[in-house]
Amino acid sequence: MITIGATVLDFNDPAVLAGAVALALALLFLVLMIVALRRAGRTANMIAPLAQQVQYMNQRVQALGDGQQQLSGGLTGVAESQAAAQARTLQLMEARLAEVSGRMDANLRESAARTAQVMADLSEKMNQNLAGSATKTAQSLGELQQRLQTIDKAQANIEKLSGNVLSLQDILSNKQTRGAFGEIQLHDIVGKALPKDSFTWQATLSNGRRADCLIHLPNPPGPIVIDSKFPLEAYEALRRASTDHEMRTAVAGMRTAVRAHIRAISEKYILEGETADGALMFLPSEAVYAELHANFPELVRDGFAARVWIVSPTTCMATLNTMRAILKDARMREQTGAIRKTLKHLHRDVEIVVERVAKLDLHFTQARADLDGIGTAAERAGKRAARLDNFDFEELEADVSSVAAIGGPE
């Protein structure tokens, strides 16, 4: 591409290419002319055709120059058309950009307004949530304070309970107070299970021995003694044993202590002709009772052989319930005569009720017959009133005559 002034020549254009060819031909012509002039010495016959050819080439060059001028004018028109089209395109693009810019401004303002509204709503919701959270926090703090007060009370109760536990340990560490503890527990169980007149506390037997509790059962089996025993030292030694030697010593101590209690109860509280043929040894600890039955079954068998039955608070309650059934059955047998007499009076009362029901039925039958007669008389009176109302005197006289013939009016 070559630019000459305001004219742009593009070799891809056929017209420009033709002009270039023409120019090349002209140059060739000049070269040939120079060559021809140099060879002027050649024959004259060759000059004339060459002159014709030069003239012809001049005409062609002139034609090419005219075509080039026309081409230049066409290129100028095309350039002016392109400039006008570009101007129009720029105007349209500017108008379009202005329109788009206006729409974008409107959309931005609308988005800003919506964003401001959303932010306002969000701020209001956050304020409400903060207010609700503050209320809930205050409520939670109040509940927490109440729970802390409850925990303080529980702590005070735990401290009090710890003191009671220490007091219980002090009580159990002393044999006399431990015996009193077992007697109190036995007193509570027996008092709940049996009637007050069916047992005696600290009853003195004929041999001068004093039993913790004497249950007055009928013969057989007769009065039975319940004595409270608590082999705590032997049980604690058994629990604390950590070596084989300590374990063997503790087991031997446990056997010795329980057998001594069984022998003492058997000798002191089983008296022929005065008490039942057996007695109960009350252990106020379920743990000691379970230990005996789990690991010392021979001690339980020794108790059976000595007619001493070992009971815990739970099994003692079950045994006492059985005793209560025995006492109830015995008292029912004692009251058999009174029950028969009461049944006889009840039978007589039933007979009187039957007689009075029969009389009442008779009265109801008579009243029913009277009601039937009253109904019949009312029906006849209604018929006669109807005849009087219809002035049927002949039928009325005939009816009266029939009634008189039968036996007179009712």
C-alpha cells in the first residue's frame, strides 16, 4: 500500500495493479527506446514499426492515466462514504451509550434505594433480635441465679448429709450405739408390719434374758424372738483385706463373729414351752446379709441347724408380713363364734326383709286391682257423657235398665 498525498494506492486493487503494469510497460518502453536509440544504426525499416509501437504504448499509457484518475475519484468517494458512515456510527454509538448510561444510572439509583431499604429492614430485625436476645439473656441469668441458689441449698444439704454420715460412722464405730442403731431399725420395721398389741420390746424371758423384740404368735409356733446383731468389725476387715493373709484372717473373724451370735441367740432366746422352736437374727445391713449368703453359705446352714434364721431388713419385712397373716388367721378363729352369731342375726334380718317385700307386693297387687276398677268406671262414665252430649236418651235408658238388671249402678 502506497500513499500519495490524499490518495491511497492498494496493489490488491485491480485498477491500481493495472496502472502499475502500465507504468512498468512505460519504463520498459523507455528502456527499449534507449536501447533503440543505441541501436540507431540498425536499419530504418525497423524504426517505423517501433514508432508505431511507441505511439500505441503512449495511447495505452494515456488510457491508463485516465483510468487512474477515475480510480482516484472513486477512491475519494468511497473514503468520503466511509467517513460519513463512521460519523453516523459514532453518533448512534454515542446515543446508545447515553441511553445505556441513563438506564445504568436509573438501575443504580433503584438498587441503591432497595439496598437502603434492605439495610433498614436488616437493622430493624437486628435491633429486634438484640432486644430479644437481651431479654432471653436476662431471663437465662435469672434462671441461672435460681439454679445457683438451688445448688447452694443442695450444697448445704450435702454438707449436712456429710455431717450425718460422719455421725453415722461415729455411731457404728461404737458397739453400744451400733446395737441401738440396729434396734431402732428393727423397731421401725416391726412397727410398720404388725399390730401394736402383737409384739413386745425388751421382753424379759423366764431365764432372765431380755430380747430385743418378742412377737406374740399363737401356738404353734408360739412367741418368737427377734434379736438385732451387727458384725461390722468383721465385715469391714473383710472389705479392707488386700493380701491373702489378711483375707484368711478376716474370713476366720467373720465366721467366728457370726457363729458366736448364732450360738448366743440359740441359747438365750429359744426356750422349750415358752418360746417358738426357733428365733430370728436381724442384720440391719443388706450388704452383710448378701455377703453371708454369697461367700459364707456354711454360716447360713449353721443358723438353720441351730434354728436361728438370719434376716435382713427386706427379708425381715417379708417374714413379718407372713406373721401378720398368721395373727389375722388366729384372731379370725377366735372370733368364729361371734361371726356365726352375727351371721344368724343377718339371716333373720334377711327373712324379715323378704316378709316385708311379700306384704308390699300384696299391697301393690291390691292397688293395681283398684286402679283397674277405677279405669273401667272412668271409661263407662266417659261413654255416658258422650251419649248425653248426643241426646241419645233411648240408648241411655236401655243402658241404665241393663245396669239395673245386672245389679245396680257402680
